[in-house]
Amino acid sequence: MNKFSIAIHGGAGTITPSSMTPDKEKAYKKALTDALSAGYTILAGGGDALDAVQQAVQLLEDCPLFNAGKGSVFTKEGKHEMDASIMCGKTLEAGAVAGVYNIKNPVKLARAIITHSDHVFLSGHGAEEFARKHRIAFEPEEYFFDALRYDQWREVRDSDRFMLDHTVEPETGEGKKFG
Amino acid sequence: TVGAVALDVKGNLAAATSTGGMTNKNFNRIGDTPVIGAGTYANNATCAVSCTGHGEYFIRAVVAYDVSCLMEYKGYSLQQACEHVVSDKLVKFGGEGGLIAIDTTGAVALPFNSAGMYRGYRKNNEEAVVAIYK
């Protein structure tokens, strides 16, 4: 059998090294393992790489531990504004969305752009209109809420500061690493 | 931000990335995730790449496509290209973050220059590896 393989990232997590408990670590690893297994199963069955990456990302979007889909961080306005993209190495076709609200799985919308349009990049309300036309699932604001993300946002919402997923603790410098 | 890259048995590569962006972001800011070539790229001639980190720097450094270009034009291995872009070029830009990448042989690279990286990979007939790089 020809070689196949898959890699995933849960981005740069919200939790600084000092606050990672054993239970949290277990939950993160389970979510990563589930997403990895889903993609791997598609590949092992002879499926397409494009389907494998979409499925893996969808599962990560569905998990509130990660900053994508359910569990996305809060904007200045207290909303969840999401971006996603997907690209096929065989055809060089690509689909991308930016600034969309309430889309359950933005990567699914990005894939639909490849399948159902001649475009590459849709944004904002137009992208949401495209999603409705192609029956991409929406969810209410509450679906995307996560208490940890909310607390992070409360710390900075009255300022002009913004935060990456991975927060470097300014006093200790903890979180800065090369690998 | 989350993402995935894959090589299938037919030799096809693919990449995908998704994100909620940055906490407290304003003015409809977007990062590198939806920008093809910056945060996501796939080309059967070279590799598939998905990025995470401070998106503005990834856009300016055109990170994902840059990895592919180093392989295509300079003959770098996947590992060499990723290390150059993440640990050298991106650091000079001041950008923090990392990427995952896979090439046409199924080799995987997971370089990063900041903490809290959640990663996993699996090659055919090998055990899965899942790790949190603290």
C-alpha cells in the first residue's frame, strides 16, 4: 500500500503551561486523538486527503477546547467571528471564508466554496448567504459560548488589547519557547 | 486555531485551517487562516501546510507558500524548509506561532516558536502520536 499520513494542530491553546491540569491535558489529548483518528480512518480506507483534513478540522471545530467553531474566542463586540480555509494539492483548488458568524463548521463552508462556486474567498454576510443557499448548518450565539473564553475576554474587553490563543505571561515570560 | 494536513494513498495532499481569531479583535480583523498561501497551502508537487499563531506576521511572511517555494525552488527537504521559515524568517519578523506540514513521502514536520502547541500525527502502519508542547 502506498504511504499515507495525517497531522493536526489544535493551534496554540488558551492555557498557559502553569495552568494545565492533568484533567485538562487528558481532555485535550482525547479531542486531538479523536480528530486524528477520524482523518486517519478516511485515509486508511482509501479516502481523499481533502475529506480527511475536512473531517479532522470539523471535529476540532465541534470541540469547545479549541479556538475554532464552538468555543471560538470573543470579539470586541462580544461575538464569535470565524475564518477558515481548505486547499487541494492535486487541483490547487481552494476555498476560504472570513468574518462569518453562527456557522457551525466554517471549514465545511470553505469546502462548499470549492464545490459550488468559481470563487476562492468569500467574506461576511455574503459568505453567510452562500452558506444558507447550500444548506450549511448555523447555530445560535449560545452554541459558541465557552466560560473560559468569556473570562479571557472580560480581562481585555475594555481595553485595546487583544490576545492570541496562547498567552505569554508578561511577568514571567512563561510561554516563550522555541522547538 | 485548528488545522490538518494529509497525504492520501493516491499521493494527493490537502490542508485545512479554521479559527475564531484573536480575543477582543476589532474592525473585522482577519488573520492568516483564510488567506491561501499565508496560513494554508497544498500542492502535490511539494507539501501541505496549516499554520497557527500571530496571523499578521504569517501574512507578511507568506509562510505556508514560502515553505512550498523553498522545497520547489531550492530543493529543501520539508524539515529544512519548515525550520527555515518558522525558526529563522518568522522569528526575524517577530512573529510567534508554528505550523504543521506534510510532504509527498508522508514525512511530517511540526515546527513552532512559541508555547502551548497541541499536535498530533499518524503515518500508515504506525502508532498515533499526540502531544502538547508546553
